[in-house]
Amino acid sequence: MTTHAQEIGRGLPAPQALETEDFHDLPRAAELCGMHPEMILEYARAHVITLARDGDLYHLDSRAIHRLRQIAVLREERGMSLRSIRFVMELMERLDAAEQELRLLRERI
């Protein structure tokens, strides 16, 4: 998991409540992210986020909410295209995984 300091260093919103397993429906998620629900669906179609589905309802966990906040910064403040956002988000996931692995290796020493 990325720390607040790391997120600040990347110029992206810090995670909020990522330790919880809260799920939000699409309208609530849109409200939390400051996005229109259709935009969230567009990001899901582009495979930038993953939505859970229960019948006709979509649900997003706290990790998806955080990811949408990051996407909003990249899109609105940095003017990035969807393709560029997808690339940056993949790199951030790799970086997070590498940082986690490094922490585990340091704990073994």
C-alpha cells in the first residue's frame, strides 16, 4: 500500500480509508470522486478501474475510489489522455509492488 508521503511526492491525492472494505454504489462513488457516473463506467470499459457487479448495480471498493481520485488529477490537472493515464497507473502499481517487496525483504534482514 502506498503511503501518504509517497502520494504527496507523486502529486496525487493521498489514500483515504484504503484499509476498509467499504463498497459504494455507483452514484455514491461518483459523489466521492467528483465525477459523473458515466465517466466512471467509461474508465471501467477502458480497464483503468474494476467494478464489482451485483445484478444491475455496480459497486466500487475503497481502492477503486482512490484510483479514480488519482485518475481525476492526471486527467484534469495534468491534461493526460486515457491511454497515458492507463500507462501511468500501471507503472504506479508496479512501483507499489516493488516497494512492498522491498519492505518485506528489509524485514527479513
